[in-house]
Amino acid sequence: MAGSERTRMAAGEWYTCLDDELETLRVIARDAIFEHNSLPPGRRGNIGPALKSLLGAAGEGARIEAPFHCAYGFNIFLGDGVFLNAGCTILDTAPVRIGKGTLLGPNVQIYCAEHHKEAAGRKAGLEIAKPVEIGENAWIGGSAIILGGVSTGDGAIVGAGAVVTRDVAANTTVVGNPARPVRRG
């Protein structure tokens, strides 16, 4: 494992989050988030200016309601017309791609970081970052949690409060903890 902790994080290798460079990047994100969450809605627009410039991409008409929280911001890619309702949290240690027309309900949480399974590793701040991809025109219900390494297909529905630990096929509805497909019929 050579390179900086940021390089290891981006490569999907074990890295330590207790790192000065990563902390500096989190401070930049916190400042952008503070601006976004503090501006009056008429001045904020769809996404606060500092947060919008920090994001990896924000498609036409993408909107993030306040309050919002993310770890870094630069790993978040929003397609056209994506809507994140109030209270969403994205811990974007890896890329999070949300396809056009997708809607996230209030308090949806996306966690890319997975902590070490051994106590000594957690104490050392060891994490591994796993990307999340949500397809186009999906609907993620309020308070759903999506874990790192999960892909959700186009047109999928994740029920409110579901905990998504595995991939969700296109045009499938999942509910529960852990999330399971709803039987049709």
C-alpha cells in the first residue's frame, strides 16, 4: 500500500481516516454544507453555491433540500432532476452516483465507509471505501439506509426504513431490514 491515505481511499484499499489531508477535505466540505444549510431558500437555490462547486457533478435541476450532510462532496455525482429531501446524509468516501430523475426521501443515509472488523483496526481509524450507484428514476423511501458496495437499478423502489445491504435489480421493490424484494401477485 503506497501513496497517501486519500489515494488509498480512492483505490478502495484500507486507509486511515485519521489523516491531516482527509481532515482538511472534510473541513472544506463542512464549510460548504454550513453555507448550504444556512442560506435562506430563495438565496440557496437548488444547491448552495459552495456545495455545488464541491460536488463531483450536479445535473440540470438537481436539488438538495436542507439540512444535508456529506463527508467530502467531491465523490457525489447527481444526474438531471435528482431530488434529495431534507435530512439526507451521504458519507462519500467512495463515489456515489445517483441517476437522473431519482428521488430520495427525507433522512435517507448512504454509507460508503466500512470500518475494520477488529477493534485495533477501528481504533487506528482503518476504513475501506465502497461505491454506491443508484440508477435512473429510482425512489428511495424516507429513512432508508444504503450501504457501501450496493447498486440499485433503474426504476427500483426502496421502501421507507429499509436497510439495503445487497444490490437491487432494476424495477424491483425492496423493503425491510435487511431489504428483500416484495413478492408480486
